[in-house]
Amino acid sequence: MSTTPVPTDQDVAGPVGSKVGWIFLSISRIAIGFYFLWAFVDKAFGLGFSTCRTTAEDGSFSIDVMCDSAWFQGSRITEGYLVYGGNPQSPFNDFYVNLGGQAWTDWPFMLGLLGVGLALMLGIGSRIGAISATAMLLMMWTTQIPLSTNPFLDDHIIMIVAVWAAVLLEVRYQAIGIGSWWKRLDIVQKNRWLI
């Protein structure tokens, strides 16, 4: 029987293993967080990546920031993706098309993008962020199945795995982020699920 103490959720003095590896783990978390946060900002303001970009036949394009497709201009963000962007062969297609026709879906989707993005980029509330990211990414994954390039694996599943790896490992040590400060707050100490 081993006498090695079981690791706790407390911070450790430094990383176990490669410090560069821990930095890349944090960078992975931050990159996925930025993926979510940028989606929120672009859709909210219409910055020309997934919204408010007009492409001409010759491949040139123009961007009209805050066009009618921006969420802050009243556009329906989830309708375009859920109604027209999913795989019509998906067994969940009818469910998502029906869901996309309802205006209330924009609010949880956009707030989810913002919350997950901030939690992962800052390294705070990352357990809630990981749960929310998993739910959102699984739903996006089910809109696309059956996949055309792999039986089950795509970028949505890879991001879920990476988020959980970062969140579970960084409970002990976070190379980049404000998680150590966050964990010392009284409210977080009393409510460990906020880590």
C-alpha cells in the first residue's frame, strides 16, 4: 500500500514535470476561451468574420460593422446556424431547426459564449466554464453528425477533451491566469464548485 499523500485541490509551489508543458496547457485553455469569446464579440458587433461580411464573386469582400446581422442590432444569431447551418442528415436536425426558430435561444447561446470565453481565458470559474463549454460543444457536434471526415471525432470533441485536461490539471497549478487569486476569495473557498 502506497504512503504517498493524495493530491488536494490546493495550489502547489510549482509545476510537477515540464514548466513549459504547463505553460502550453494554460495557453491551450486560453486559446479555447478566446475561440468562445471571439465568437461572442464578432456575432454581437458584426465584425466581419461570421457576420456582416459580404463577399463578391471575385473573392473580394467588404465588412459593414454593426450591420443588421449583428446581435446588438437585433439579429437572430442562433437561427442562421440551427436552421440553415446544420447537417440535414443529422438525427437531431428537426429538433435544432425547431429550436432555431425560437428567439429566446439567442440569449443562452450568446451569454454562454461570453461566460465560457471569460472563464477559460482568465482561468476562473473554470469548472462551470468546462461544463458549459462541454454542453455547447456537444450540441454543436450533434448538429453536424454524421460527420463527413471522421466517424465521430471533430474539433468540437477535441476542444472538450482539451478543456477538461486543462481545468482538471490546473486545479493544482496554473501557469497563466488569475486562478490562484480566484481560489483564495472567501466566496470561492465556501463554494468550491466556483473554482
